Amino acid sequence: MQRRFNISSGAVWEDLVGYSRAVRIGNIIEVSGTTAVDGDKLIGKDDLYAQTKFILLKVEKALQEAGAQMTDVVRTRMYVTDISRWEEAGKAHAEFFDVIKPATTMVEVSRLIHPDLLIEIEVSAIIQ
């Protein structure tokens, strides 16, 4: 049986909703939907590029806590509130994944949990 390792960011939402920032079972790591919130502060209001970059830094930290690196990422899913601004998110995504090139999805959603959030990102990684 594979050991389960839950990674927590310490956010109050984790206990309220019942989730972990990331979960590792064996060599597979799933990172929950991640937004540009640091504690109770929004990072990059009205700046999709800044929000995406901050999110990917949070994702990188969660992966490291799980024993992985960004090079282990095989899939990203980006949920944006305005698809016409896709290039801003794409630019930040490419800064992290230019050589790695994981499978990626970007879709527009009507809204996220807070009106100032422009993007939420999920990540899947496999350690080889």
C-alpha cells in the first residue's frame, strides 16, 4: 500500500473545506487549485501576469515539500476569468515551463471564489 502524504499551506480554507494544498501518493503529486492569495492578501490585483507568477511560485513550494520539482510537472490546468487576456497567463506559465512543456489546459470560467481573482491553477506531477 502506498503511503499518503498531505501537504498543507496552513490556509484556514483547508480545514473549512477539507482539502490539502497538495497530496502525494507514491510518485504522483496533485496540487489543488491555487490562487494568488497570500494569507488574507491578494497578490496582483487586476494583473493576470502577476497572479499567475505568484501562483506558480506557490505551486513550486508545494511540489518541493512533496519531494518534487517543476520538472516533474506533467499537466497544468488554468482557469481564467477573461480568456481574452490569455497571453498574460501564458507568458508567466512559459517562464516556469518553457523547456518542460507539460500538457496544459486553459479555460474561461464565469468567476472564481473572490471577484479580484483572475486565475486559478491546478498541477499534476509524477516523480520518476
